[in-house]
Amino acid sequence: MFQDQNMLRMVDANANRAREALRVLEDYCRFALNDNALSAELKAIRHGMAGALAALGPAAILARDTTNDVGTTNKTQRELVRESLADVVLAAGKRLSEALRVMEECAKSADPAAARTLEGLRYRGYVIEQQLVRTLQASARFGEARLYVLLTEALCHAAHGGWVGTLEQILSGAAAAGRAGQLVVQLREKSLESGELLARARQVAERCRAVGAISIINDRPDIAHLANADGVHLGQSDLPCADVRKLLGPAAIIGVSTERVEQARQAQRDGATYIGVGPMFATTTKEKPRIAGPAYAAEAVREVSLPAVAIGGITLENVGQVTGAGIRCVAVCQAVIAQADTAGATKAFLGKL
């Protein structure tokens, strides 16, 4: 296969880089995303690379000269800094493709079959890198959310002429505050026929996208997918989050309602993007026999790393109790959409968050 010692050293160094990058990505998919499919694909790439280099035997390792390798002391300041787990993942993705390309080029003259295998693995790595970037963007984007408004036509103030006018009021209020990118709108219609719900979901998703707000569909991952919404919110009795993640993919925003910390931990294990925590206070929108309260919000923030959205009976008067528990995003319904000045209520809530 390879006879040139310098080329063997290049292959050895880049094989090490690729293996290390794959391990970082595989562990991220395994422990942070709980994504079995992505973990399995990364493992397959790792084994495919080992197969492509199997003919080398110990030759590359024996050609290694770490002591005299000038690259071991040649560091840049940026290389030594990783500000977040996202930075670690992104760096590993770049390192993987670079290492595979170097090995592919080295193999073209010595082992064309191995070069073709490495080329295929590189392309598979590109696809996974894209999926992970989409996932990280979804997580980072939702992490910026501060106000989450539930849109139900029956609860909208009559002055707005229905749900469309109410939605425009919500969006204009957020835009007036200069914070449309921190707004989430959830379409929550339990009784609409599927066709009508889909048509409405498409409009909500389109209007939110136009201003940079996040669109979520309640309960229905199929509708969220077909409407090209940003994600879906699931209750404890809805489809399991892990199965919905398989359906919608790694880039979708998926929220799960929780009332106890055990449910919050399970949502994280199942791949949720965020958790709903509540109810905070008694509410007429959705009656609950148990009020979890701000104490649960504080526990959820402390125990689970996912963004937490507090919900249930939150008003401009009591929102401080919720934010005081460590909550950064609150969900409201009638406190915004049932007001004659929905735009003003939206802006007022954002001013407190």
C-alpha cells in the first residue's frame, strides 16, 4: 500500500484526527442528543475508515515520530479555546472532513480502492455535519426565546376579527419591542379538522418565518412537518418524544409538557429541545388538579439543562415570581390574546423578560 515514510506519517496523523473527531461526534449524539441513528452512522464511518486502512497494519504507527513532530508545539490561540459544547462539536465536524480528505489524497496513488472508500466516508461525514449544525442552530435559536404565546381562536379578543388579526397583533407587538426573534407562537387548536388545521398552520409558520419568530404546532407532528413549522409541542399523553424526533429529524424543535422533575429528565433523555413546566398558577385555559408552581420551575431549571418554558396562569402581575425562579421564557394565552390591545400586552410581557 504505502511505502513512503512521510506519507505514512501523514496517514497516521490524520487517522488519529479522524478517529478522535468521530468519537467526539458520536458521544455528542449519544449523550447529548440521545440519537441512536446518528450515533450508529458515526460508528459505521469509524469502522469503515478502519477497514479502508486495514492493509496498513502497524506500518503507520511504526512510522510515527511524535518527538520530532513540529506540529505538536505549533498551536494557535483559537485552537485552544472552546466556548461551548456547540464549539466542540463544530470543530470536530471540520476536523473529520479535513482528515478524511488528506488520507483520501494520500491513498489515490498507493491504494485507489481505499481512496474511493475514504471519499465516500467523507461525503457521509458532510451530511452528518449538516444535520448537527441544524440541530445546534435549533437549540441555540430556542434558547433565545423569551415569550411563548398560545394562539387559540376561541380565546381571541373580538376586536381583532379572529385568529389572523390576533396573530398580526402578536407579531407587531414583538416587532415594536425589537424582539420578534425572541417570540414563539404555538398554534393550539384541539377541535379543528386536519385539513383546516394544516391550512392554518401553514399561515402561522409563514408569518412567523417572515419576522423571525418561532412557530410551534400543538400535539401534531404530522401537521408541523407538512406546514414547515419550526416544531411541535407534546403533552405527556401524546406521541413519545423519541419517536417524534425520529419522524421530524434532529433539526426540529420539540417541546414536552412536564409537571415533575422525573418527566423533565425523561424529556431530555428522549431528545426534547425544551420543556414546558407548570402549571405555575391556576388557570381557566386548561384546568389541572395539581399546581406545580414556581418551586417546580426552580427545580427544573436546576436539574435539567434544557430551556424551560413556564406555563399556566402567568400574568404581568405575577411573572416576576416565575422569572425569580430562574425561568427565562414564559408561555401565556389569554393574558395576551384575550386583550383588546394584544400588541401592547405582547410588548409589555417582553419588557419584563
